[in-house]
Amino acid sequence: MSSIAEVHTAECPTVDELCALDVDRLSDEDIASTLRTVERLRRRLDGLDARLVAQVEQRGLENAVKLSTPQKYLVELLHLSRADAVRRVKNARLLAPRTTPSGTALAPILQVTAAAVADGDASAAHVDAIRKVTEKIPGRFGNDVVETVDRILGTLARTATPDDITTAGIDLLARLDPDGNPSDDRDRKARRSLRLAPQSADLMSRLHGDLHPATRAKLDAILATWARPGMNNPDDPDSPAGSIDRPDLDPAVLERAARRDRRTPDQRLHDAFDALCTHALASGALGRHRGLPVTVVVTMTLRQLERATGLATTATGGVVPVTNALAMAEHAHPVLALFDHAGAPLHFGRSRRLATADQRLLLTAWQRGCTRPGCDAPASHCAVHHLTEWQHGGGTDIDNLALVCDADHARVTDSGWRTTADPHGHRPLWTAPHLLDPTRTPRRNHRHHPHELVTHAILNASPPRRRRGPAAPTRCRDRNGSDSAEDHHPRTERSS
């Protein structure tokens, strides 16, 4: 369809009709009108999405494929980000009609907002803003306050922006509690959180959250002695380590270190936290985890070790510059893991059911984390799984073992998930249930090996070039500074 008139005369134009428009020929007024039409349809579809997601949760569809939450079901089914899946489930719980255990139908929690979305007047962003306001309503207020907020903000959403909703919500919350009374302990416990965000492109990680008052008091007491000027300064080799209350600490040494200290208060807090982590790991008081002492396990290639360049990986899923990893490993016990030309480890087997600590280290170097496609659980969160079960004759050999997180381990039974060894010696393959993948195609997890995805994308994106002479081999360098065409022989360090 190329006529804008036909689109606007249709009561509900289809996606195909809208996509067939020749947008280059539209007038300025037609562009604006079509944008409004598309936005209205998108918002109405948000309402349908909420009802469908609510059905996923009410029917427990995630249980049929051994997924623990509706959010994980949406990630697998629709290839969403975790954040988007969480947002959709939260909004669905507020916008979709409800049913009691006895079968009684109930209106949505945010009934007015749901109607605005169904009419195409409010978007998912409006719902996000309203939901965040309702989440901040103190627990001492009843459901009638939520209904009032919904009626006011749900009506406002038809004519205002999401930013306006946030601003109005702040004013509404202030009106609910004009005396500014602090929340009670129930609210504080519900809000307690601590989140370590994924590493950014510069390898830094953002730590943020809400500490309970009791937790804050404990942390303040520790940092008051560990974050003092001059203490635990990584840029000063003569800086005292540990607590300022150490009985062997020379006050004169601390005074000189404090005069040299040019760190900001925030940097001192960071360095104190780093020193606390180092102290806890070195103390040995943290016990063992997954058969290994609680410590930092760093994996790097032999080339990286020799050149002291690139990025090493940790068993917890992070990356560390090799120079920092080598500094951490000054007192470590190195383990050399050898791999064949296919990238698979050399045979390492035993006649017992449980994998040894050395086998776990080798799996950490080879697989790096959970082997189910799309799972980002690091090796430290994984158990060792037999691809062919021990009771069915499967040996505890390295080519029959896979790292699998606890949630995914529970799925490899009667849920339709299957794990198999790769016939070419690569990492294990997973086959999803028919409900999630009708093709039942075995797949490998690349989440812990991003250089494979980058190399594949580069090779597919590069158009063929005409060469006059013999073609030179193409080399793609991964983030570790290694040639992806070459074999990797990871060297694993256990740093205390």
C-alpha cells in the first residue's frame, strides 16, 4: 500500500499496510499522523503483551520447561534481555485482570492505567513510571492509596509524558506523608539491596544499593579504621595495610603515609574495600566452594603470560588485565592446562563419580561457566554435570563433563532439555525443549567466549575481496590480544 489515505481510513491498519507505505512520498502532516498511528498501535500491543505475560505466570508455563521464573521463560522464548523480561512481568502483574484461587475474576491492580494502555493513550514507559511511584508508597498505607495514585496518574498518563508522571508522583508521595515521617522497618527490609553491575567497556564495575541501617552501622565501623588517610594505599608501597588499630602499627609511619596520601575520600573507601576482600580471602576463614578453596581463580593463555598483555578471565565471570592478574598471582600456585588443536582439553579421567579439584580447574579454563546457551552463570556458580549420566555408564572423564549452574542442572532430567558431547571435541551442546525450539537444534553457549561471536560476525560481515595472488589467511584478534585462529592453552592461577 502506498496511499496514506487508505491507512488513515482503516479503523485498525495492519503492520503490513503500514510497512508498505512509501514514506519518502509522505507530506510533513502525513509523517506526524502516521507516527501517531504507529505509536497508538504499539501502546495497545503493550496491553496485549501484559495479558499474555500474565497468562504465562498464571499457567506456570516456565515449569513445563524447567525454568524457575516467568522472566527466564520470556528470555528463552523471545530472546529478551533480563531487564526487559523483568519489566514486562512487573507491569503484567499490575495491568492484567486477576483471578482468585476460587475462580473469582478481579480487575487489574492499576485499573485506570490499564484502560489508558488498552486505548493506546499510555505506553509501557508510562506504566514503568507509575509502577515506580506505587513501589515507594509506605507499607502503612492500604490498597485504597494505590487506587488513588492509579486514578490520578493513570488519568494524567493519557496527556502527559513519563517524565511528567515521575514529577507528579514525587508530589503525590509528599502529599501522602506531609510530615516526612521515615518509613518503618518493614519498608526498609523490603528495600534492602546490593547490586554489582556487569563490567563496563573500561572493565570497571558499578556497585550500588540500599543498605539497612544496621548494615550501614557495621560498615561504618569497619571503614572508619580501614579507610583512614594513609591506610591501604595501593599507590604507596610504604602505606600500612589493614586496620588503623593494629597493635604493631607505628604512628610515625602512618603520619608520613597520610601526608603523602592524595586520594579522594571515595578512592580511600574503594581501597579499604579492596583490602578487606584481600584480607578475607587470605584468612582461610571462607572455607571451600564447589570443591575448591574460596579464592580468586584466574585463567590466561600461555601467550598472555609470556607477553604480560591482554585480558585474563576469572571463575566468577569477570575479566582482569593480565598485568593485574600477575600481580595478584605473585604467591599463587600455577596450573598448566593443555588443549588440543580443536580447542578441547587433553584427556583427563578418573574411575570415580565426583570430579577432582584439578578437573574442575580444567573445566573452568575450558568452559568458563554454565554451558547452557544464553546462561551467563560463571564457573563459581556451577556444578559438574555428566553428559552421559554416571548411572548410565558415563565416566568421570573430562570430555563427558560440563559446567552447569544449579538452576540448569535441575532441567536436565525429564523436562525435554538434552546435553550431548560435541562430536568434534568442542564444548558441550544443549538441545532445548520443542516448546522453546521447534527445530530441536543442538546449540553451544558462546556467552563466556565473546571472541567467538566477534570472529564469526567479522567473517560474515566482510565482503569477499578479489586478490591477484594467493589469499593470505585472515586473523581476527580477540579481546585477549590473541589470534582466534590459533590454539589457546590456558594457564590457570589460583591466587590467595
